[in-house]
Amino acid sequence: MRKANLAIVMTCHNRRNTTLACLHTLYEQANHCDVYLTDDGSSDGTAQAIKAEYPQVHILQGNGNLFWVGGMHLAFSEAIRNQYDYYLWLNDDTFLEANAISNLLQIYHNLAKQGYPDSIVVGSTKDPITGRATYGGALKSKKWYSNKFEFLKPSSVIQQCDAMYGNCVLIPKTVVAKVGNIDTAFVHSLGDLDYALRARKLGCKIWVAPGYVGTCTKNSIRNSWVDTNLTILERLNKVLQVKAFPLKSWTVFCSRHSGPFWILYWFLPYIRAIIGYKNLAISPTFSEDINPTNS
């Protein structure tokens, strides 16, 4: 198999050592790739450190208010403009194992040979200490009243899924030609879930690769909008913030993906924030777990 024409798409904010460690594991296995990374207004010298150690990285500068979606959109846009065969979304706190990228590419090639060229391949991650699964693909709940997506634990074989976390995702140019970029109707969360759902509506398929591609620590719910130790007003304030369910983004998501009765789902995260009920069947569980790239 010839070397892939591959672009790595990343964004970061004020976690210099983490970002450098991520790039280290990346370049140990993918020297032939091009990296497009948005530094979203870091004040800790992230961009300078990357330029010194990895001068080949294409750094795009953000203003500090792009968050995950805006930062990824900017880097992805620049990569798409240069027309690669494949694009790999990679969170800067995801540390890849040896051969992770070549394995994802091989899985895609196998799928294409089987008649699935418009396929997204999702890599799953695990906690570096406990070994428990943290991020990857997800399946839509089978409960008729639920619009919730549940994490799909990787197995020894490839599995088809409905949606994904954006930590490590391989997207071929055929999918990008259909779906385009991450939608900036979203700011920090929901962008990866929306991309997956739009892709599936356009006939693309999403697959979870066997095993794990690397490690990534799962975000704690402590001090978040689902933390029942907070007061109702504190939870309600947090659920409306950028990293949770801001009104405009959540309205776009629900009207786009939650069917004719989407307005009913629209209320659910705000009700959950008020009553603190952990099992309420809201739409994407992703939003409470999304990896923050901005503070």
C-alpha cells in the first residue's frame, strides 16, 4: 500500500506539554503526514514550542474564542483546501499507540474493497491508568422515546455505529466531498456528533476500529452542569454555557436531528440541569464529556 496522502487536523489551547506529547506520539509513526493545528490564542507558549520542535506543523492562529469546533473548522478548512486523500481528526490529549494510523488506514482500505468507500473510521481510546474505554463510537439508544447516544465499547472486530466522539477519526476525501467541514453553527460541543449524523444522512457509514488506538483521560463531570453537588442555579448557568448546550447551537442541533417533535427534546437538558436527574434521556451524551480545548 502506497504512503497515504494524509492531513492531521488538530486544535489546542494552553496545554503546551500535552500538545507536544501528542505530536511526539504522532510523529513516531506518521512522518509522511501534514499536520494542521489551530493554536487558539494560547498564552503558555504553545505555538512557539511547536515551531521550535516541529517546524513542519502548519499552525493557524485563533483569537482565543474558537473553542473545539471553531479551531477544528479552521484547521480542517486549510487542510481541505490542499486536497488530501485522508483527514485524521486528533484531539491534542489523545496519545496514539504505535501503528494506530496505519491500522486505521488499512481498515478503511478493507472497507472500500468491500464496497464501502464512503466510510468514516473511528478510533477508540482508553484511560492510561485504569485501561477503561473513554472515547470512540456510539449507538443510538433503542428505546423509542430516547434520542440518546450510548458509547460503543470496541471489540476484537470492526463494528458499525451511529455517531462518534471527535478524538481520533479518519475521514476519506469521498466523505469530505459529501459532508464538507464541521459546522460552525456549533461552538465547542455537538460538532462531532452533528458531523456524524449529517454523514449518515448522506449515505456514509461510520465504523469503530477493533481495539484501541491510544489513550485519553475521560473528563470529569465535577463542577459541570450534571454535577448534582452544585445548586440548581449553578447547573442551569453551566448548561447554557459554550461547553454544554448554548441556546442557539442546541436549537440548530435539535431541529436538524431530532425529528418532527424536536422541540420536546430541546427542553430536556435544561430540565435535567434543574432536577439533576442523571438518567434523563437527553440527546447527545457527548456534550457533558467533550474534551475542552479552550477555557
